[in-house]
Amino acid sequence: MFLKLTPASGQPLYLQLMQQIRHAAETGALKDGDQLPGIRTLAEELVVSPNTVAKAYSELEHDGFLELRHGSGAYLCLKRRTRSLADQVHVARRRIRDLIERLRDDGLLDEEIRRVFEAELLYAAEIVRKR
Amino acid sequence: MNENVIVTQALSKSYRSTEAVRGLNLSVRRNRITAFLGRNGAGKSTTIKMLLGMIRPSAGSGTVLGKQITDAGENCELRKRVAYVAEDKPLYGYMTVEQTVRFVGSFYSDWRADIAKKLLQDYELPLRREVKLLSKGMRTKLALLLAFARRPDLLILDEPSEGLDPVGIEHLLQTLVAHSAEGVSIFFSSHQIAEVERVADQVCILDRGCLLVDASLDHLRQFYRRIDLVFSSLPPEREFRISGVERIQTRGRQMCIFASSNADAVIEHAREWNAVSVEVAPLGLREIFLETVKEN
């Protein structure tokens, strides 16, 4: 599994890490029962604070996504839910592709489309946080 | 165990008419990597030297690992458990690298010869070369080695990456992470925002002797926003001076808002004033730093 964190994005690194591990599971790059690197190993590899990795792992464990076994590491546990999520992502991709095609037909440039997406996503995130 | 490794109360230092540090209330948490940012002359090194008992505060007090910094006896205790790399990396010029490592190692009961040996190899330091003939980067590496080869409770580093090339910086950061994973608390000052942004848990920004920001990077990433607004007719600026809004700039019918929190309220507000365009963007640590210092 290859992970890549973006420090300058508006999202805490532990959340980025959680999403990428989830994504790796959804795409099949990681399978049920796979072992993830230890906190220290992954922190050194990504050159981030060990607290960042520890927080991501403990949140994933809390969500039932990861099983932390004392002394022996972190193991992925994928339930059916994540598989159906993979299907949903597949459908979402197709929808977004169609939408982007339509926006291009309307004459919007890719850069403009990206900005609109990002602005809407961020706006939604702010509102959700408020609730 | 105490949650904080460093605590100061109204810590101040004046040199004649200059106030280098003004009423600093700092708390640095255990088992965290805390970055201490500020412009040149902001008071970072003065603060660090006060924490280590190297200069005496003009007012205020502080503890490091629970020991009073101004009490000579307690200060001696704390310095056994703190490893420190000074800004100017003072070393004996006439000693060779090898002699320096042996000499310094003999002072500490927590010295780890295995780590010293490994770092000597990793850093590719020439054992037989006299310290005065080392390049700036090599001096820095040697000074770091001397601190990393101990097993302190707290590492205090003043500009640890100074003079290092990108490979050296990467290596330094990895060593910091490894120490943190072993439970060492780390407090370091730096001008390298990009590196801070990766490894730090907590960020303190000092300017003109005052602490302006003390927050986790998670918090900064989540709440600091730049909001660009366009209106068909510009509303008065004061309408947007709500809590969390740090700065407003207007140009023509455009408004640019720098917010440390409450971005959602600003957006709602903008919609009420019929903004034609609303764009929200996260702020990187560099922008946060520049905006914060500019504001001051």
C-alpha cells in the first residue's frame, strides 16, 4: 500500500491517513486480515508524528475497520458494508464522470470545474461541522 | 505524570529598553512534537535559554519536567533529563569528531553508544576531522548526534535544520519521529515551515516576544480558511467583522477574508448579502504564519 499525505490541504493528516487506508480497502489494494505497518514504522516512512498514525489507527479501530492486537500490530477487518461501499464508489464515479462531461459541454474549463467541486465540498464540510 | 513538560507563567526578559519576551504563557505537552515558530528576533532563542537556566528571566516563572527553571538545584536536575541543541551549535574546534563524541558521551549516564555509532555512519561524518574544519551542515549533524545519542525525556532543539541539505533535513525529521515514537517529548524552533507542517503535532507562533498562536496542526488545518467573495455591490466591511475573522481585505467588489474559525458563519453571511461567488480555501501553515505575523 502506498500512502501519500498532503500537509498543506485543509484536512488533518490523521483523517487523510484514515481515508487512504479505507480507499485502499475499497479498491481491493488491501484485503481482509491484511496487516498494516506498526505505528513507528509507518510514522518514519511517512515522516509524520507517531501521534498522527496512532490517532488514525485508533479511529479506524473505533469504526470497526481495524483490529489492534497488542504487540503484534494492526489488522484490517472488512465487513460486508465496505464491499457495498466499493460498489457505491463505482457508481458515484460514473455519475461524476457524466456530470463533468455535461459541464465541459457547457463550456466550463477543467480548472473551473475543479474549483466549483472543491468549494462545494468545503462548504458542505463547514456546515456539517457546525451541526 | 504531569501532562506538560514545559510550563511558563508570564515569563519575560528585557534587555535594557528591549523586551525580548513579554509575559509568555506557554505549555508544551508530553509525548508531542511541538514546533516553535517566529521571525528572527521574535524571542525564540531567549525563551529556550531561559527554560534551560542559561539566562535569568526578568519576570515570571516556569517549570521544565516539573522543575523550577530559576532554582539552581532543580535546574541541574532538569538538565540531566533534557537534551539540547543550541542555535550556534557550540563545539570544541580543536577536537576531532571521534574525540568530541567520546568526550561528550562521558558526561551522561543515559548515553547510548550504539545510537552514536549508528548516527556517525548515517550522517557520514569524518571521524578524524577536526571540528573547526567541518562544514556548517556537518557541524549541525554532529551537534544533533550528541543530543540524539542520549535517552532524554525532553529534546529541545534550536534551529536543528540550519545548514542541512534536503537529504539531511529528511534524515533529521526521521530521527525526530523515531525519538517521538520512543516517548521523547520534542520542542524545536524552526524556520522551515514545510518540515514543521509534516512532523509537528502542535505549533506555537511567537512574534515580538508574544505568543500569538498555540494550537494543534489538526486544529489549524480544520479551521483556518481563506474566503474569497465577489458581490455585485460590496457590503460594508464591518458586517463581516465577526468572531473568528482575523483580517478583511477589499478590492473593488471583491472581499478576501482570513478566518481562524467560524468560516461557515462567514459563508452564510456572504449568501445573505447575495455574494455572486463564494470560494473557500484551506490555508497552509506558511500562509497562517505570514498572516499572523502581519496582523501583529
